Amino acid sequence: MARGAGLSYIHEVNLPPRETLLQAMRDNNPEFDGIFYTAVRTTGVFCRPSCTARTPKDSNVQFYPAAREALAAGFRPCKRCKPLHAGDADPDWLPRLMSSVDADPSRRWHDQDIRDLEIDPSTVRRWFIANHGLTFHAYSRLRRLGAALRQIQAGAPVATAIVDSGYESESGFREAFSIVFGHPPSEVDRESCIWINRVATPLGSMIMGVSDRGLYLLEFAERRMLDTQLKRLRKETGRVFLPGEHPLMHQVQTQLDEYFDGSLRDFSIPLQASGTVFQEQVWQVLQRIPYGQMRSYADVARSLGDPNAVRAVGRANGDNRIAILIPCHRVVGSKGELTGYGGGLWRKKYLLSLEQSESFSLS
């Protein structure tokens, strides 16, 4: 069946009238970006309304309200306008806010500071609670504490770290520090923390957790299991999670960019994937599945010497907390059907298509 065949414009029901969509496409109107996506049957590509690529014939165009629906219908993202690069997980105000946080990590934020960026503080509060389990103000305080910790670990005097992290008194800093870490600054070492941050991908934001030892976590930001994974990781490692920067994060971002650009097939990030003996055996098998190839759950079970462990393999796949680098997306059903991916089957389909087609590069 051809791309989009048999749909009879069913996906356009909840969109503006078709003539309005066509006119917006002809005008490359950016005001419609995010409202719909234009998919062209003859090229197999979908775009933003503002894309400046050659305008297709009206009869060849199908409209979709979401990028994932265009992907599910077999279309690939346009290389020019990159319709997936905005990410599905982040609101449009977040990059602006986080750029301001990164520009001055020691800044003590107030609601008026957020309003000055033309962002509603209550919106920010709700989003941070839903996505991080704490308010934005608590998040920024943790970042300041994390920055102070790195200074102390690098040999800076505690008094210097206190001033640079924006605290007005040593007693206030020490109290806040002890509440988070359970110990005074002098007793907390580098192995006590896992640094948490967001990483941008064409499929939406992911949450990564790293330490000097390697990558502990890489999950899609809106995955339902994320909170459970964080709790399990905290319990297993006994470490404190802190939002902030770590040198390894830049390496993760760079290699993910290269992977999605089609120029990287093998990652070189050190992984810290701890689990049960069986889980770790499954994850090791997953890492041996070649780029662009697939294995069934039964194949994985047989490779472990236990053909009856198919369901257990599926559970271990679901418990993988380092997506893409431990490629659980390469495991499919016995007949090749796409099943069981925590990030959503539309992402699994995209990742497999990316790996199986050199022409699917986003660069």
C-alpha cells in the first residue's frame, strides 16, 4: 500500500479546512508550524508548513496534525525544515528559560524574573512538577548547590563556593547542602552524585544521568516509566541526583547528533547499566545486535540458552533505562511486528527506518 493510501483525509478531520491548509503550505506560513504537517505522497517526505522546499501539487498532499502520525503513515522528515527537531516533549518557552539559567547558574530566581521573560510562572511551576517532581525554584536551587559541590570537589574553599553559588550566608548554605546530601560539604565526594540534564533529539527531549563512571540513564522525557526508573536507580546506586552540567553530557549530545545525522553507527559512551544478572545478560545481547538489523524476542532468548525465556526477555527490554545506546528498539515480534517500546512505537519505527536506510539521514 502506498504512503497514506486509503486514509481518505481522515487525519484532516480535526484540522482547519483543507483549502486553508493548502494556502498556508503555498505561502510557507510559519504561523501554522506545529498545527499541521504536510506530507507528499510522491516524495515520501513530510514538512513544516513554513518549509521552503518546492511546493507539491495539491493532489499529492496529505495533512497530519502531529509528526508521529506522518511517521506512522510511512513518511520521513524533510532534510531542509527538519520537522522533528523541535522535539515533542518540550514547551516552546523552555529553551528560553533554560538559556537564562545556564547564562547565570548562581542567579536566585523569583516569579517576576520569569515574567520578565514573558513566561507565566504558574505554567513553569506545573511543568517542572510534572516533569521533574519539583518546582522550578527548587530545581534552580539544586543547580546552584551542584555548582558549589563541583567547586569544592575541585579544591576551591567552601567560602568561595558559597559566594559563587549565590548564597548570602555560610549557615544557610551548609543547612541547604546537608538537607540534600545528608552530609556537610567536606564529606561529599564526586561518587555521591549522578548529574541529570535534558538532551535534545529529533524525537523529543531525553533525560540523561551521568557521573565520572559513565551514563546511567537515557530515557525519553515523557515516558511513563521515567519516574520509576529514577527511583530504582536512586535506590540501587545510593546516589543523590542533581540537575547540572557534566563533561560527559557533551559527549552524549555529540554522539546522539551524529547518530541521528546518519554518520555514527557505534557509540563509545561508557555505560553503567546495572540490574539483575538476567537483565544484564539481555542488555549485553542487545548491544551485540548490529546497526540496521533486528532480532526477535525469541532470538534473544535462544542466544541466552533459554528458548522459554521470551517473556522475561520482553520484561528486561522494558526495564532498559539507556535507550538507543542499548538498542532495545532492534527487538521485534516473531513475525517482524513492532511491539513493546517504552518510548512509543512511532519512535521505534523511526529508529529502525533511520538505521535501515542511508537516505534517511537528517543532515
